[in-house]
Amino acid sequence: MRKRLGLVFLFVLVFFMSNVAEKGVVSGETAKGMKKFVTEQATFVLYVPEGWKASEGVSGIFRTLFVTDPSGLYIAALFFGVSPVGNDLVALSSLFVNSIRNHYPDLKLPMARISPDRTRIVFDGLYTDIQQRRKEFRCWISMTDGNFLYSSIEAPEGKLSQSKELMLTILSNVRIMKGSFGTSPAPAVRMVEVRLHDGSASFQMPQNWTYQSFGAGLFAAKDPAGLFAFIVAAAEAITPQLRVSAPGLMVSPYLPPHQAFQFFAYKQGLLTNMQFLQVFPRQDLNEYIGSVYTAGPVSAEEFIYTFTSREGRPSKGYSFGISFGSRLNTNWKLWHMTVAAPLDQFEAFVPHFTTMLQSYKINDRFAQEYIARGMAHLLEMQRQTSQMVARNAQEIRQMMQAAYDERQRSMDYIDYQRSNYIRGNSDWISQMEGGTIYHSDRWGTQNTATGEYYQGQAYNYFNFTGRNPKYNEQMQEINSRELFERYMRK
């Protein structure tokens, strides 16, 4: 990811959830007075009012979540998983309606609507429960690529309207932990570790794949048939204001990553008919990189899309990209990590794509270490739960909270490493100056406390060894998470 992931990204699930929120409900914002709740097997993290409970379960090939108030009269529910009837949304909705009617024969449906593209249905219902109480509910069902999301809210008859905002707020803040979706079995694949010929990077790929290197940290790996691909690449363009044109020269205004990716792919004849399914701006990375990247604008995004390959195959891809501009608006660059596969096989291969993306490492000679973990939505789809199942609910809640906090701290350090590597920067600690930080870039080194700047070959990122320009001191490079959190993390 973003949804229900039969292996369409868990991020799709998250964005389906935003369709659930009606006017007056802000999806993703936590209502005041709510507390965090982790379900028994840590599949869901959500926020509920004091006293409310949430329970998870498995029904066939999909997951279920029920959230109830202390009286049991108000219920918010969410199901997601693989559709048992393929892409037939009407047939899937009928299964749910018939299941409800089997339990409550007096079920009435006063309203039902389907979207023009037949991917979303909403309907209202009335029935009498086993305590002879009249209940009303509203249900939304969304579907994509054979995977569905079912959401509903329920209350005593006549009370749904006044409680709707609260229950939609609960649903819109549900977080599905990575790996918690149901999906068709992924094909068995044996991964092997490979290192680029120049030693600049290493990664994992299936044993029978091959790869071609394009320079420091860049490569394209593919299966023997050329159907699946894992690519780390960069492309550069000049802007029209230079008024330069030559064969093979890329000319374009600065573009955000998803548009830049489409521009370069079209220009190089790699694909056609590109359609974006989801674009996820990474504002967190934009703000962080922008705080230290001074050469021009920067934009980071994740995006999912379909396209037609050069061989004419319908295909699907996921990319994490960063666009770097220039201060003078003369040129710009796209760096991206991409995985792609035939459209009908992409979802089943996502667990292996995730392993490959996570495995990508830059050799310390070129940068610090892991840079491939900025793909929040794709990594959201993977989780290791086998050891958790046997633990009690309280231990799981504590563990998941600790894991979440640790992941946030880890992501800050990883983003710092990636940013420094891509832009050619490093930071050094002067103990003689009380922990003052010296920042090196491609042109020189600056004392961040006083603003003093030392320019020249001896002080640029490539040649600077950490010798303090003012004092007889060998400064320490910030090359570990411990040092980063002590001196750089706010």
C-alpha cells in the first residue's frame, strides 16, 4: 500500500477507506477523547472512544473487524480480502445481503446505489435482531482486481444519523498492519544475494533472474522471460529555459516523480498507455529532505499504475521516486525504485517484490547503508505474525506499540541516510566545540553553529576526511543511528 489486499496493495485499502468517510468526517484524523486500540492478533490498530471494544476474526478468505460500544447497540464493521465471486460486485453484495437475511428474515433494503463504473455499492438496511430490537445500518462495498472492502455502521432504528459521524471517524482511522491481508498463495521463489560488479550495492533477487548494472547503485533485474522486473535507476533532463535541443537530450520543466517517471518512460519507449491507480505524496520526506537539500526543489512520491509494456503486455507497476531540481532551474533529476509484472500476476508476486526492495543496500564506500525502506505503502503489506499468535492480547498490544514507535525512529534515520547519499552530503561532530555539527556537501563544509563556510576541493563531500578546519581535531562522522539520534534528531 493502499483495500483488502488479495494483493492489490494495502495502500489501496487505505484509500478505499477514504471513500467511506462522508461529508463532515475527516478520514485519518483522530477524534478527541479516543484512545489507541490494538486487536488481539495485532491485525488492526484503531482509535475508539473510552469503553468501546474491537474484535478481529477470519471468515473464509477475508479478515473481519467489529467495533462496538459498551451496550452492543452501536457497531462499526470492516471486512477485507479476496472476493469469492471474482470481480462481480453485484454478486458479492448479494452474498453479504443473503447472509444477513439468513440470520434476520425480516431484512429490508430501502435504498441501494451502484457507481457508474460498478466498483462501489452503498445500501441501507432495516431488521429486527434476536432481542427483538429494531436496527438500521448503512453498508459500503468497494472492489478492485478481485479484492474487496466491506464497511458498515449500525445503530438502533432512528439513531443512525446522530451516531454516523462518530462511527465513520472510527472506520476512517483504522490501520491495517502489514502482512495482515488474505491473498492467493504467492509462487515459491528462492532468493539469492547479489552484489553489483562495482561493489556499490547489493540486493536479493530470484535465483534464476539476471541483472544489468548502470553505475553506482543503479541496475535493472528481470526474470528469464522478461515479464517481471526490479529496477533502481535515475534519469536527467534540462529545462526549456536553456533553449537547447539535441538528439537524445531530454528537455522538460521540473516534474513531480510520477509525472517525471511517465515522461522518461515514454521518451525512452519503455511503455505506453500508463494509467495511475494511486499516487501517494510523501510530504514527510519532502519536508525533511527540503530542510537540508539546498540545490533546488525536491519531491518524493509512491505511485501504483498500469501500463502496456514494450512487448504489448498489460502490466502493473509500483515505484518510489524522488525528483531533484536545481536552484537556477536549468536541470533536474529523477531517482526511483520500481517493481513491475504482468497485470494478472502482480498481486501474487508482491511479497517477493517487498523482500527484494527491503534487501537493497548501498555499500558503505558509497553511502551509509539501507536506503530502500521509504516505500511505506508497499512495506505495509508484509508482517511477521507467526510468533505473535501464541501471545496474549496484552503482550501483543505492548509489543505493537513499541514496534510502531521504533519503526518511526528507524524511518527518520533511514531517510537521513538516503538523503545524504543521493545528494552527496555528510555530517561531522566536533567534540572540541561542544558537539557542533559540520555539514559537508559537494562544494565545501559549513560550521552549522557559526555559519563559517570552507569552500574548495579539500572540504567537499568527496575529499573531506573530517579534520576540523579550525582546531587540531579529527571529527567523528555521523554514520550510526545512535549518533544521529543524539545529535541530529529533533
